[in-house]
Amino acid sequence: QPNRKFQADLKKTRLTLSLQDKLVTYYKTSAAVPQMEQSCAKQAAIDICAELRNFIYNKFPDMPLRDMHLSGSLYDDLQVVRADHIQLMVPLSVERNLWSCVPGEETILNLPGFCLLRRENLEYFPRGTSYWDRCVVGGYLCPKAVVATFEKVVAGSINWPAIGSMLGYVIRPVVPSDSLILEVQYEENRRLFIDFLPLVALEDRTAVAKSHRLPRYGNMWRISQRGAETAALIGRDQHDLGCRSLCLKILKAVCRYNLPLSHLTSSHLTNILLHICEKESDWSRGVLADRFLQTLKETVGYLERGELPSAMDPKVNLFSELTAEEVDEMGYFLYSSLTEPEVLLRT
Ligand code: GDP
């Protein structure tokens, strides 16, 4: 029945068209952060980063650090809903001959994507030779101890009210918290959270002091893939003027507004999109709704399998930090939304 098929196709086109329209509207009204808000938030972060740098270099001249810098979605124009968080990267300068990286899969904990930083050559260079020896626990550089060192400095010895009033912000360290976060009120009702992220740059990789969610992995450093993943996605878009970043931002907003999806992170979503890029070459704006639906379906698939391989290193399961219940709940929620994806666009 060609006519019936035509009718069905037309109906399908209308449905997709309208989802396409809804996605574009949703992006404009609910996901995108106004340019003005982005630049105010960035400026606050830049001001505070500069103050902190001066303070630490003056007060702790022997602390071996490389240039602290800002990073994260606010910097890559991938932040959604609110301009409210940014990472302050704090690169530790470590002696090459005193520290080595043990990949997580080679340790008894068998955890790809993470690593241990082992103190080497203790017989020739005894404890205390390296500044960072003070953060060693059981022979390994402990990310929590590194964060605690900065906490003492940043929360304990900096006069934030004075610096804040000089810069025109209200600044306070967030307590209690297991990482080091500064809360900056930069306008009447606008807050920015600056998250300290110590990092160690090794020969071929960078490890950040952001622990695994499960406490038994507390001594491990996270191998940072964020830069590479984000660059891969943005690079592909620049090459063909595609809608991958747009799709990512819409999905990020969906996960932020729908509580059951709160454990689905930007990193999960970016990796799923990168996997889809391997099999789909058309990312023109006109197929946004198709790619959005496809991403939802693929996400359900990964959740059903309980496994999401990293696009940068397939050994790494990006769901390793989620409990089986969290995976099931998200899978069920997303699966139920597939028949009527518009319900995900509530705010
Ligand atoms: P968003 O926070 O969801 O907008 O996404 P981002 O892409 O900004 O990711 C920030 C998250 O990734 C934070 O939780 C960071 O702690 C974590 N992260 C892990 N590695 C890195 C890294 O190398 N750089 C940055 N900026 N964040 C990282």
C-alpha cells in the first residue's frame, strides 16, 4: 500500500520535525548559558586564579608547582543551564627519577583508567628529598593528602573576605567537602564553584587528583582523558560544521533537569557520542533529532550491558563508578522515555 506507506512516512517526518524544533527551542531557552553570564563567571574565575597564584608563590615559594590554569566546560563553551562551575588545575611539578606511574590494570585493584604514583629510589633519595614526600601514604603519592595540603593553604591561611571585597566578590571555601571547592558569589544571585584539581603530568599521560567514587580506590589517581575527548568532539564539529557539541549540550541539560539521570556525566555522554561518530558521518544540523534519538538508544544499550568502553582506551569501563542499581535505574528511566522523548525536555 504505497499510499499508506507515504502517510506513515509523512507522519514520521512530522514527528521528527517537531522533535527537531523542540530540541532547538529547548537548547535556546533551557540549555544554553547567556554569553553575558558566561563571561562574568569566567572573569571571576580568572581574577581569583590570579590572586591564588600570587599568594601561593609568595607564601610557599618552595612548593614545586607549574602554572595553575582554568579548565572545564565553561572554558570550552560546553557548559549548560548555569555558568556555575569551573576547574582550577594545579599541576604539581614532580621529579622524574623519584616518581613512577603504575597503571591501574597492573595493580592488585585491577582498575584501568586509574593509576598509582609510586615513590622510587628511596635508598638514594630518602624521604623528604621531594617536596611531595609529605603526601606519600604507603609508598604512593596520595591524591587526598595532596588535596588536604592545598586545603590547609587555601581554606586556612588565605584571608578570603579581604580578597573578596578587594575583587568585588563574596568568596568562601565550601565545607564540609571531600574535595577543595571555593564558592564565589559574583552577582546578587549568581554563584560559581571553583574546584581545585591537582594534577601530575607524566611522560605520556596526565593524572588528576579526582578519586574514584568507591573509597577502596582512594589512593589512585584518575588518568585524565577529558582534554582529548573534548578536543576530538569539537574538532569533528569544526571539520564539518556538525551538531555533535549541540547534541552533547542538550543531553547534558536533560541529565541535569531529570534527577534519575544525574549520574550520567559529560564524560559518559561525550564518549557515547564519539562511539556514534565511528558509524555515522552525517552530523548536519538537519539530523539533530535523529542523532539525539540515536544517542538515547545507544545509551540504553550501554546501560543494559552495564559497560561503556572509553573511546580513548577501550580497557576502561566508564560505568565502573556506578552501582548496579544506579545503572539499572537510569536504563529503565531512559528506556521508558524512548517512546515519547519529549518528556525528557521538561525543566
Ligand atoms: P561538566 O562539569 O558536566 O560541565 O563537564 P566538564 O567537561 O567540565 O567536566 C568536569 C568534570 O570532569 C569535573 O568533575 C572534573 O573533576 C572532571 N575531570 C576529570 N579530568 C579532568 C580534566 O583533565 N580537566 C577538567 N577540567 N576536569 C576533569
